[in-house]
Amino acid sequence: MSAHTDAGADEAVLDATGLKCPLPVLRARKALRDVPPGGLLRVLTTDPGSVVDFRAWCDASANELADWRDDAGVYEFLIRRTA
């Protein structure tokens, strides 16, 4: 699991592959603290339950789930941090 700044100035990437619920969401919440308001956090997971988890967490935290996709069992979430 690692977080690093991506090529985009306001995008960070969190690799949470191999982690099970609730760890991907907990790690994303922590990583989002380092993302400026309006910036993006891209999260990679392999836990199928993360689809429901990230939707619920974004709704509860008022952060925007801008996009998500399933790429052969690797789930990718794009979360925009609110102000």
C-alpha cells in the first residue's frame, strides 16, 4: 500500500490492492488529508466490497466519487476532495 503524487498536479494515487474492508476506505480517508480541496485521489483496490464502501463513504463525507471502474478485478476510484 502506498500513496504518491501522480503526474497531475492535484492528483494523488493510493494503492490499496490486497487490503480488505474497511482498510481501503480508512487508508483513503487518511490519504485525502494531503490532497488540496478540489484535488483528486485515485484509489486502487481488489476488494469487491469496496464499490459499496466507497459510495457510502463519499456520501457520508460529502466528498465526490467522480468516477469508478472495474478493470479485471482491480477497482479504481477517483475521489474529489471537497473544500
